[in-house]
Amino acid sequence: MFGVLVDAIQTYQKFAGSKSFRGKALYEEEEAWFWSENSDPDFSFANICEVFGLNPAFFRWRLRQLTIMHKARVSRGKVVRLPPGANRPRKHFPGRGELLTLL
């Protein structure tokens, strides 16, 4: 039973921000299992939590928080390619006041 719970958590977290059809389907399947109240009585999320003394409501809340944090990390800005030489360091010539502070 513990293996079922571990596998569900790993799959849920792994595919939380997935863009592929398969990844989204696996994520949604695990999500439905976590939030389902009426599934297989032996291997339902609520029953497994009861066996191991876990609070299902807290567990669901924590999974939701971790997923939100994971999606925030995954969804970064767009990568933009700069033209050649655009990110080359520019030569800096000190001004009159800067020369005095360097000496």
C-alpha cells in the first residue's frame, strides 16, 4: 500500500507542469485519485491515509502547495537569442572624476 502512495506522489510531482499529452494524462489521473472519495476501497487515497495514520486533508493541501511552487519554478520567461556581439562586454573608459579616485 505504501508503494501505491509513493508512486502516486512521484507521478503527480513529475508531471505537474507537463506539456505532453501523456504527461498531462498521468498527472490528471493521479490528481483524480488524490481528490476522489469513491474509488477502489482497498487502494483509495483515503484508505491508505487511514492505514498509515495520515491526515488526507492536510496531505492534499500540501500536495497542492508543492505543485503550485513547482509550476512557478517551471514556468519561467521566454528564452530570447541576442544578435551576435550584443552581449559582448563594452570597453569602459574612466571619466575625469573616476581617474582621480583610482589614483
